[in-house]
Amino acid sequence: MQAPLSTYLPITSPTLIFFVVLCIILFAPIIMSKLRIPHIIGMVLAGMIIGEDGLNILARDNSFELFGKVGLYYIMFLAGLEMDMQGVKKHKARFLIFGILTCFVPLIMTFFMSMWLLEYSPKASFLLGCIMASNTLIAYPIIGRYGLQRNSSVTLSVGSSMISLFMALVMLAALADSFNEDAGTVFWLLFVVKFALFCAATIWLIPMLTRYFLRRYSDAVMQFIFVLAVMFCSAALSELIGLEGIFGAFFAGLILNRYIPHVSPLMNRIEFTGNALFIPYFLIGVGMLINVRTLFDGVQMLGVVLLIAFFGTFGKALAAYFSGLLFRMPKAESNMMFGLTSAHAAGAIAMVAVGLRLEVSPGEYLVTDDMMNGVVIMILVTCIVSTMMTEHAAQEITLREKNHLQHEENQKDNEKILLCVKYPDIAPQLLDLAVMMGSRNHKELVALNVVYDDKNAANNREHGLLLLEQLERQACASDVKMQTQVRLATNIANGIKHAFRESAASDIIMGMHVHTDVNPKFWGEFIQSLYNGLNRQIVLTRFVQPLNTLRRIQVCVPSRAEFEPGFHRWLERLCRMAGNLDCRIQFHGRQESLSLIREYTNNRHSNVRADYTYMSHWKDLPRLAEQINDDHMFVVVTARKGTISYKTAMERLPNELMQHFSGKNLMIIFPDQYGEQKEDSMTFTQAQHHEERSVYDWLLTKVNKYRPN
């Protein structure tokens, strides 16, 4: 007689457990998308079905404890890593107000409800209020899918969630302390000291270790492991001082925020790993905690669930919409604030677990079975409400910003950056720079390797192909489209010019080398031939340390630079770079130029931290060397001969850079000479025809001038 299927369940084989989880991660989004339901709900429902209280397919073993905790830490870490820190600094009062409201409004409402309607004791009611005061950012992965991580309402919701969580954990510690007769003032003094030491140690140690590591190790795997190690170390220290590990993970994300640019391959790897495995594992584990059968235990149980879910959720909604009115935010952003702050998950279970250890009297504990079951079902209800509301708000905000994004597309000035690469040691950094300077919505690069057409051409071409293949993998990791080309030429400069015109590029980015073996000049005849032969923007760079460890960009602007047609293009590129690196940018120049730069920066890049310093004359350039540190990037905006901002003092620029700025991160920009004219976007044949036609028109004008009437 064949044994029934139930004898083989729950599955205990680690291989089969992992296979079932992967099948859920794979098929849940497919099924949910056909039903027009957010994917996150599918993960939670799937966990509920396969759990011990569902079909009992899988037991909630240690793998769900481990990966679930990693997933929860990952959500909080990503939230801190992707926050707009300038928005946080600019709206500190908003964060504090919304944090207090979203904590105490649901706490007070739930406290009085549980005392009056559920007839719980004051301490049990306070515990339930602490649970509803906190929240879990379970819907945060939806934000990443819509690319709204730096939206003001998202940043406000994440920051206030941490404030409310911290307050709830402190109040929970106070509640637990009330059951301990030996604890008192000493406990709180010790807690304050430990918390202060934790903050001071992480704020001082993590940046120092991060800068040291990133400057010396560029291997992608090592950088990824280092970041995870920092996250878990911070989470472990947070648990050590008496707070939940999710607080430490979020705090680590805040500290690492400026060292991991949002457009970098490292950020892409962090997000991919979390969204592909750890976060879904956490969501499935949350679903396995839920036992829907308790709803059918009687009308009393159903009433407990409805009251807890309603008053807690209504309190969060009241705080979100009142804050939206107070801050004069659109309704869609108020919806987003409510959606993100209304969910409760593993944090609620952790708080209930604390209550299960608190003994009111011999054999009687603070948390009853009704409260435990009510909180678990409440998790399902709030997760559904949170994900549905967040999805709806994200769609509203995306549609509202669609016109703005289309306007940016129209203003993208036919952007296509040509990346000239030759040396494998600096090529990856050049690509990072191009990504930092590129538009958020229009990232298209052309990587070019030009080799001499001589007897070594075949060998050099193979090396070029390998280099471009490596760069192509790096570009894919940053989600950037890139074309590659190896070109044979008898003259390198001419090869670059022809490739530039054929690809209809707008900028050139290339490394800077001192050709002392050929020409004693700073950049040699090759660079001179290039910037004299092309009227479009050329960026020459020299790196001493990685881009993501830069703390300041110092820009030297010549007088009358604002009259050059390419003024806004180089300014836009530098502002994007400063914004992506989250570093300060300081402009040195005449007051006339600085006033226009300030106006442009405030209007187009208000989140960029910019300073403006008066520099009376170009001869003051060497004096800036004293202000340039090793972790600064010194940018010189120069000019071609014959342009309006050119001055004879620029002839001394190569010698001054070699004498005063050796060993520094350096960037030299030759701006557009003819702005939006299409000469350099034409093919080489079109450019020749255009030049011949221009000469013909000029001669015809002269002939007509002297032709008798």
C-alpha cells in the first residue's frame, strides 16, 4: 500500500527546501502580475500557504531564521543607503515631526482601544501600542522598482520610520525594565552610555575603514563582502547595546551612503543580491508565521484582529495625512507616506516575543494567546494594505513626474559620451566618471580604443578588444548602454576625431598622460591636435584615488566663461558628478560667473552642496594648490585660443599644473566652442561638404558685395 503524501511533509531536505523557495521567488511575481497584485503580497501569501499552519509543505527551519533576518537587515540597509542625505539635512524638522506623529498617534489610539475595548491591562496595552507605533518598511522594494528612492515622501517615510522604531524600542526597554526589580536609573545611564559609544564608534570607524579599503582594493567581490561585513557588524553591535539589529543595519547604510554612489556597479550588485534572494526569503518567512485558521476560532478572535489592525492602521494614516497637510505635500506623496509606514512584520513578532518573557504573576505572562494571534493576523492585513497603497502611490507619483522627465529628455542636448581608453589601470575609473556625469534617463556611451596601423596592429587590437570587453561587463553592471569600437589609424588624434563624428557624440572623456618621451609639453602634440581639431567638449582626467572616496570638487572658472556656448554643458556634468558622489563642490571665479553658476545650481541641482569663492585673476591659480587635499578633485575649466574666455595666462597652465598640482586628482575641461551647432555631430564626409559649402557661401557673399547693381 502506497504511503500518503502527507508522510513526506514537511520537506526537510535542504536541497528541496531551497528549490521550493526559488520556485516561489520565480513564479509568485508572474502570477501576481497577471492578477494585478503587488509581488510582495504574493511572497507573503505563498509563505502562508506552504507554512506549518497552511499546507505544511515546509517547516520554518533555521534557514528561514537566518535568511529572513538577513533580508530584514537588507531592507533597512538599502533604505539608509539610498536616502537623500541632503534632503534629510534640509528638512530635519519635518523628519522629527512626522517621526513623532507616526509613533505616538497609533500608540495612544491602540493603548486606549486595548484598555477600553479589549480590556487588557495597562502594561499589555502599552506593549501593543509600542508594536503599532513601530513599522517595517516591507513595501520598500516597490520603491526601487519605480526608481523613487530619493523622492521626498520616500525619504521622509524612511527617516521617520527609524525615529518611530527607535522610540518604540526605547519604550519597550522601559516596559521590560519595570518587571526587573534590580534595574532602575543605573540601567538607563548604562543604556545611554552604550548608545553614545555605538554612534560615536560607527561614525568614526566605518568611514575611516571604508576609505582605506576602497582606495586599496578594487575587486568587485571584495568590495561587496566588505560592505556586507560592515552591515552585519553594525547590526550585531546594535543588538549588543539593547536595540534591534535592524537599527544598526539602517545606521550603517546612512554612514556608507556617500561612499557607494547610486549609479555605481557596487550599488547594482547590492540591490540585485537583496532583491533576488534575501528580501524574498524574508517575505516568505513572514508569511509562514501567519495562521489564518485563528480567525475561525470565534467572533472574539475576529474582533481582536479587526480592532488591532484598524486602530493601528488608522493611527498611521492619521499621522501621514496630517503631516502631508502640514508640509503642503501632494496627496500622492501623503499616500506614499501612509503606505510605507503602515506595515508591521518581523519587528512586531520580536516585540511580542519580549512580552512572552515578561511574567505578570506565576504562570501568567504579559502576552496572551489572543494578543499573539491577533498580532500575527494583523501582520498579514497591514502588509496587504501597505503594499497596495505604496504601489498605487508610486504609480501616481511616476505619472505626475512623467512630464518633467519628458522635459529633461528634450533638454538632454543629444548626449552621447565618447570614452577613449587605452590603459587597463585607468579605464574602469574613466567609465565610472562617464556614468557619474551622464544623464539619469539617457545613459549612452561609446568606448573607443584606437591603435596604430603598424606591424603590431593585430596584437594591439586583441588587447583593445579584451579591454573593451571588460568595460562592457562593468557598464552592464551599472545598467548603462555602451557601444564598443577598436579602430586602426595612422594618426591617433585623427582616429578619435573621425570616430567622434561618426558616432555623433557630444563629449569626449579620456585619461591624461604626460608625454615626456615625445614632447616636453604637459599634454603633448596629440592632445593639442585633438582639442584644436574638435569644437566639442573634451574632458581630460588624472586619478590618484577612486572617485567614490572624493570629498570635494574644486573648480577653477575663468572670467567670461559664462559667455561660452558650452558653459551649461560642463556645469551640468560637474553638478551631476557632485550629486552622484554626494560630495561638496566649490567654484572659484569672478563674481559675474559665480552668480550665474549659483542660479543654475540652485534651480537644476538644489540637492548639490555648492560653495562659491571669489578669485580675482587667473594668476591666483597656484594659490589654490594649498587648498587641494589628496581626496579632492581639482577641475580647471580652460579655453581654446580665440575664444571669448581665453587669456594669455592660460599658456602657463601646463607648467603650473606640473609644479603645483602634481600627485593630485586632476580634471581639465575644454568646453564647447560652438554649442549646439551640428558640425561635430556629422560624419566626416558631411563635415567636409559643410566646410566646402561654407567657403563657397563666403566667396559668394564677397562677390555679391562688389557686384554692380
